[in-house]
Amino acid sequence: MSKSRCGWCVGDTLYEAYHDEEWGVPVFDDKTLFEFLILETFQAGLSWITILRKRENFRKAFDNFDYKKIAAYKSSKEEELLQNAGIIRNKLKIKATISNAQAFMEIQKEFGSFSKYIWAFVDGKPIKNSFESFKDSPSNTELSDKISKDLKKRGFKFVGSTVIYAQMQATGMVNDHEVSCFRYQEV
């Protein structure tokens, strides 16, 4: 018997595995939060499956998502990334990833961790929504607007409200699994 899953992932094994194992699971680890921030930034204007299919390429290209290394990238590394056909070769997004790594570390200095900063917006607990269909899920909310605005004020780029809401979904700050999905109660 097949499991009942959110409609957006059905039919693609990579999508289903991501949905079943990662999407909506609360993430409190700074390294993983940064990884999703990079991936969501590159996803802006594209489909998530495109990014998932290139995830390992991103991992290799961006030093295993090590924000300390990324923050120190020089123009030669930017050029190398622009020539890497395995990732999304968008100059502005590559530059944003580097400056976002720097801003990420500034937040760590101020709050002790990025996790403490970002999870404070939801008082440390995921928001549990009750959507019948993934199509009912918003692309942004007042809260994602607020987080986006705060991140931009702190120097982050490509962190619009829609990108931030996708980040919140991916890292479990909101549970947007469909109520009929087997993961809804699990996460």
C-alpha cells in the first residue's frame, strides 16, 4: 500500500525522498540552516526539483556549505563558480551567497547562533498549519515578510518573503504537510 503524501512531490522518487525524509522537519543546526538558505536563494525563480537535482553539485562547489569558507571567497572562486555547469550560474546569486555567509556569521556573533535568531520568530516551536491541499499553502505570510525585512536590514540578499517562506517550510518552522499526508503528524 502506498503512503499518502503531499501532492507536490508525488511521482518523482527524488522529490518523494526529500519530502519523506527532510521537508518540514525542524532544523536547529546552523550548518544545515545555511545550506537551505543557499539552496532557497538559488531556487528563486526556478523549481525546487531543479535545485534538488543539483544539490550534490552545489555541495561540492560550495565547500560542503561551509559558511566560514564561503564568507572568505575571493573573485577567483566566484569566476570558478560561474564556470561550473553543475550549479545555477547566476552571478548575483553567487555574490549574494558570499555576502549572506558574512551576514550569517554576524548574526551568529550577535545571537550566539543563527538558529537562535531565526527560531525566535516562532518562539522556538513550529507553526502547524492544516491544509487539505498543498495548493492552499501560501507562498508568503506576514511572518515571512517580517523575517525577510529583518534579514535584508542585516545585509542579506535574495531573501524575499517567498524565499523565506520556502525556507521556513523546508526547515520545519512551519508544518505545511497536507493533513492527509503521513508526515503531517510525524513532524
